[in-house]
Amino acid sequence: MDRLRKGRGAVTSPPPRYLTQVRVDDPDGEVPREAPRVATEVRDVASRSAFSRNDSPDVPFDRSLNPYQGCEHGCIYCFARPTHAYHDLSPGLDFETRIFARPELPDRLRTELRRPSYRCRPVAVGANTDPYQPAERDRRITRAALEILCEANHPFMIVTKSALVTRDLDLIAPMARRRMAMAAISVTTLDADLARRLEPRAAAPYRRLQTIAALAEAGVPVGVLVSPVIPGLTDSGLERVLGEAAEAGAVTAGMALLRLPLELKGIFTAWLEAHYPERMNKVLNGVRAVRGGALNSAAFGVRMKGTGVEAELLRQRFVLACRKVGLDTRRTAFAELDVSRFRPPAADRRQPLLL
């Protein structure tokens, strides 16, 4: 396994770059449009720990599992992009084409769940980058981790924008029936052309709605994440996203405003200039209006929801729209997943998993 040297801003890092209108021909129908393929390198890296821990009041979990770093979906707004700079790589194109896989994560997870000091609380699977990005089809690291969580009766929530999550319904649905699993599907916009530019290699919007429907039909509580809301670009579609997600079967909803940490400011600004030059000033001014005059705010308590009149108006629109279509906006569903049945997994599971 390669251990990556960490160091921000190394001279070997290329300048921020991004993919423009790149799609792949997806045999599963996730991306229904052919376009030039981009060569992607998936490198195995060692896992020091299965869990990523946080103490942020902005999210309802204190631990997450992230089988991959970097994401082939190529969403231009991804707040995780700057993490690639710590490995002397570009937060732009490298983030999308040089993916780090963590094949040791399931073994680490088994070991950590067996520690006498471990205390079970719900875990978010894919809080940083998508656990069902294209590499997962072959690598199956996310599935291996879910198998261990199921074996241990450990509650989890999956966060994704990929239809590939339905492959693992044989694991997720039985856990959901016992109040130990739920899912959240990210839907930024239902505008297909905008989505192709914003999220060039992610599932098309209609596929995400189909994924919500498939999860709901299987009995999995599923939420829609309208994230990020981009003032002047995606905010006008807020109500439509919530309405169609509810119709598809979503029962909860969440919203977060665009975040532009570190190098992402330059990457996103360059993307706007290339794709929507006529809207660039409106969008950037809209971001500043909800970020206290800046393009980003990292402070706990405001980084997700913003500040000021415009941010409050967006929040009120979100709440009213959710109320109209019957979506729950409380952050209690995740916390209410059942932790009482947790049991440490076997030291080395060799028998087929029975649910």
C-alpha cells in the first residue's frame, strides 16, 4: 500500500483545474449520455483507522466511514476537493481522476468494533466523498464495510447521489426494518443541462429520483439533501426538488448552502466564468450575501446555513416547501436509529451473513 506524503501547497501540485461537460457511457444507465472518457487512476492506500471523527454541531453524527478519497463524479462544488492538496495533488482535475481507495477499511472496522472501549452510535457512510462512486462497482469496499455493520447490528446512514446504492438493498433493507439503517440522496438540481455541468459524472437527476423510489419501495427511510444550494444558480429550483423527491418517496429533507473553502473558491469561480459568465457576478454576490460579505465561512453553526437576510429567506422557503409536501425537516431520524442491539463482530467472519 502506498502511504501518501501530506503537505499543503507543494510545488508539484498543478493549478486548480476542472472537467467540463465530461460524461461517461454508464452500462447501468446512471448517466444517459455518451461523452469522452477521462482516464481515472484508483490507488490503494493504507487505513490507519476505519472511522473519521468530528465534533461539529452542524452534522448529526460524530463518526463516518469514507471508503474513498477523491471522487470521480466531478461535482464542481465539492467541499472535499481541497483535501487532495494535502497529498501534493490538484483539488481540480486530480480530485476527479486520481482516486484513493481504502481496501483495508473493512478489516480496520472489524477490529475497532471489537474493542472493549467502543461505544456504538450511528455512523454516516460517505460523509466526505461518495461511497458509491464508479470505483465501488469493482472494489466493493463499501459493501464489505456494510456487511460488517450488519453483522454487528451497527446502525448507519448512507449518503450518496449514485443509483449503485440499490445493489446493496439486500443488506440495507433488513437493517432498515429493524430501525438500524436509512439513506440520504443528494439532489442539487432537476435541470438536466445544469446538472451535466455541475456534476459531470454523477447520476442524472431523474436517476436519483428513481433511486429514492427504489429505496422507499424496499422499506428504507430515505431523505433528500438539497445540497448545496447555490444562490443565483440552483436556488430557484428548491421547491421543485423537494416536491418531486417527496413524490418519489422521500420522508425527510435537509439543505446546505454552497461552501467554498480554500482552493475551491478559485475552482468554482473559474467554472462559472467558463460555463455561466453572464451569471458569474450574480452568483458570487449571492454567495457573499449569505456569507457575511465573503465567499466562505468555516465557523461552526453558520457554515451550512449561512447568515443574513438572504440566508433566512432561503431557510423559510425550505421549511415552507417541506411542510407543503410532508417532508420532515427535523434532524432526529438519524439519532433515533437503534443502537441497543449492537454486538461486536466475530474476529474473522467466514460464514455467509444471515439477516
